Amino acid sequence: MIFNSIAFAIFFPLAAALYFILPSKLKNPWLLTASFLYYMYNEPAYSLLLIFSILSTFLGARLISRDSVSRAKKRVILAAVIAADAGMLLFFKYSGFLLPLLSQGALKSLALPVGISFFCFQTIGYIADVYKGRTPAEKSLLKYSLFVSFFPQLLSGPINRAYELLPQFDRPHSPDYGRIRHGLFRMLIGYFMKLVIASRLEIAVNFIFDNRAHANGAEMLFAIFLFALQIYCDFASYSNLAIGSAYVMGFKLRENFEQPFFSKSSTELWRRWHMSLNSFLRDYIYIPLGGSRHGRARKWLNTLIVFTVSGIWHGAGLNFPIWGFLSGLFVVIEDMVSPKKSPRKPSMQALATSKDSAESLSPKRPIYRAIITPLRIALTVLLFMLSLIFFKTPDLATAAEVYGIILTKMNPADILRLPIFSIGLGVKNMLILIFSLSLLFIYDLLDYREGDAAALILSKSAACRWSVYYLLTIMILFSANIGAAEFIYFKF
């Protein structure tokens, strides 16, 4: 069951209404029942994998928390549980890549269970936190099962931490008009990004890629730019829907995106993109590897390892680890060319004498904001786009073909002659797309500057609010004929 389906449009209001109506003792049991019904909607058999992940980490954490268990045995339990969870994930995730090779086509690949990457990471993070003492082992199997399977975040995150989400199941939530309104508006933004923008971007991107033999370098680069927007709108829309639906019922999930295309460096972009995954990789891989504690060279190696692991997590083809490595390489190069930070703070006298020179280089200067900052943002987005070629293409041969088109068929004059109305959308839908992207840019800019664009809009007059509601709703309904494919991250 996906958010942009008729089934969810029926399921969610019923689930939320019953949660509010039922007595306090039945609220969590109902949420757990609803979450398993939600997961079992398409593939009931795969719920056994979810149950295995829940039970193995719950029991493992309970054993680790016992004072009678030695430190050595705790490490063995931790390793065994993580190996079981990660092994299950690796088996299903990479069977499509390995089984045909090992069996020479005799065995077919297994279907990837939806959400397995996300709930496995959430359970692995939980037991690691129990081992490190960051969170106590949960004593209630019901509450822990709900933490893992809570339906808004079950299929594609955000990946939540136990110490943030588990305590929220201790207190029953009653209906709150302001909270429900805020959550529903986040969901409205999510549907707008998915149905109005991402669906149209997908058509345009696929049209250019399917006809790449006749495309020039500017058109191919434009397609990659559109794909960057598509994957952002697609995944950020899911995150908005997950966060919004949870907030309607009184639960707060982690944010997953913070306007990544306003970033002035690759390092900043990855701090703003898929934040729950990147913070997971930082806390459970990068820091255990040593982080930045053993010199810059070790820091760069650890960064490349983490980004490559991220690429492997995204897919089994060789193009994904290359995409991850390339993304990490951009971050490492930025760190290499950036000046080393002084280990000692400058004195007040030094600060006073350097005041004029510091002000001349300050980002607050108008010339910096007007010229340097846009150039840094443009370069950051360009590097991100170029790395996404490996993410978009199915194999290395196709990726090489796309890079070849960009390098050998690029004429700057072609940029001014881009056939934007002849890429599968037609004039009407392209105009709608341009208008919709303009609205999204304004919304993200408000979010970037004010911190919460949704709260800002909801604080305005009734006439202003309802104008926004009607505009977004009409555009969503008008886009019903475009079709709504699965969210991209369901594949991961």
C-alpha cells in the first residue's frame, strides 16, 4: 500500500480516527495491528521477515542489557544479531545481482521486500544504541514492535532512533486541531510534490533518456538536471507524507530533507539530503571507523568508505557503489582544498586587528551574496547532477554512453535552444511543471529562511491559507490523469 493510492486514502482516515476514538489501553495495540495490515496489504508472506527482525533485535537487546552478561558475550550477541539482520537484508537485496551469475540463469532473482532496507537499519541502530548505552532496552514487545513497524515510516523511512520515537508511544494522543491541520498540510505538500511535479518530471526524463541516441549534450545535461529535481521531489514528497501522517496522530518523526539545492558545498548538500540515512551512516559506520580522530588522511578514507557503503545500500549494480564513491570523492576534495582549522582560538586583540579584513570576506557582504554564493550553489548542484548519471542509468555501459554524449556533443549555444516543449509533456503540462516548480522554490525558500514554511503559511489569514489549499488541491486533482508511479526509494 503506497501513500498515493486509493487504498491509503481509505486506510489512513480510518486508522487515525480509530486511534483517537479507542481507549488509551487499546491505542498502541490498534496502531500495531494497523501497521501490520498496512505492510501485509501487498505481500503478506514478507511480514515474517519483519517479525524476525523485530524479535531478534528485541531479544538480543534484552540480553545485552543484563548485568549478568559479560562484556565479551554482549559483543558476541551484538555481532550475531546485526549479522542476522544485515544478512537477511543482503540476501534479498543482492539476490538479483548474484543468483543469475552463480546459477548461470537457472535461478531467478527474488523480489525485494518493500521496506526491508529501512526497518533493518532501524533495528540495527536500536540494538547498537542499547549496546552503547544510548538507550535502555525496551521491555514491552508491543511498544518495540510498534517502533519498528509504525506504518508512516515503515516502507521508506525516515529512519528513526529509539530514544526519539519509543517514548512517544508511552503517552496516548488526543485530537488536536492545530496539530492535525499542520500534519494534513504537510501531506498536501507531499502529494503536490509527487503527483504534480515528480510525475511530470519522470515523463520528461524518461523521454530524453529513451531518445538519447538523437540527443545533444545540452539536452542530456538538462535531462540529468530534471532527474535531480525528480528524485528530490519524489523522495521528499514521501518524507512529507510520512511526517505529516504521523503528526496528524500526534507523533513526530525525523526530518529527512532541508532544502539540499540551496547548499553551497557537497558536504552541506549531504547534510541536508536523506538526513536520517546519512546520520545513521555517520553514527554507526563513520564514527566507529574512527571518524576524523586520526588525521585528515584517515578521515578522507573513512568518508569514501561510508559513501561507497551508501552506494551499495542503494543498489546491487556496480554503478551504485561508483556513484557513492564519486559523491564521497567530491566531499573529500572539498576538505582537501579547504584551509585547516586552527587548533587555538585567536585572541581578542587578533580579532580586533583583523576586523576590517574579516568584514571584507564576510558572507554578509552584498557582493558575496550576489555573486559568490550563487556560483557555489550552481557548482554544488552540477557536481551532484554529474554523479547522478550512475544513479539513473542501469549499468556502466549506459552511464558511459551518457557521459560521452555530454562531453562530445556539447555546444553551449544548444542550451538556449532546448526543446522544453517537445520532451514528452506538451505545452500545457510543461507550463504546469514550470509553474509548480516555481511554487516549490518559493516554499523551500521560505522553509530555508524561516525554518518552517508550513507553520508560516498556516499562521496567515484564512483567505491566504484557503487560497493555498485550493490551489494545491486543484493542481493535484488536475494531475490525476498523469499517473502516479511507485516512489523511487521503494526499490531500495
